[in-house]
Amino acid sequence: MFSIRPVISSVLLLIDRLFKALVNSSSFEALERELQEAGQEFLGQLLTTILEAVDIRLMNQRDRERLRAVGKRQRELISLAGRITINRRLYRDQKKQASTYFSWTNILV
């Protein structure tokens, strides 16, 4: 199940940052830059939350007889929002005796 808490936390941080930008900006250009950075940071946090929720869903949908979860690894992705770091599960394929990542393409399409 998807938890809405991280999303609400990100929204509240975005609102706080927007209000601070409105109060503290010395020029329109500075305000615009701060708003853009805040939006990109929010998008990155939201994307991280969504991708980690997808990883949990994949873990629950895997073939448990074949794929055994053996831990998590941090991965860094470059997105339009900038660099984001996610925690992704690593699986051991019992038939091939090799470590693998479960494909996200099946669930994102």
C-alpha cells in the first residue's frame, strides 16, 4: 500500500520554502530562481517516493519461489529534477544463482 505521509511532508516543505522565498527575495530574479529550485526539489522528492513505492509493489508481485530479496542498494538517477537517490531491492535468482534487479518496466507501462 502506498503511504501518503512522505508526499504530505514534501508538500509542506515546498509550501514553507515558497513562503520563505516570497519574504526573503530581494528581486524578481531571485524569487524566480528560488521558486524553480523549490519546484525541482519537490519533484525529485515526489519521484523518489513514487519509485520506492513501485519497488515495494514489485517485491510483493515477484515469483517468490525463484526470486529471493537479499537487500537494498542505493541508486542515483539523473532526472529533469536533478539527481535523485533511491533505495532499490536486489534479488537472488534461485534458478540462475545470480543477483538481479527486478524490472520496473512491467509496472511503469
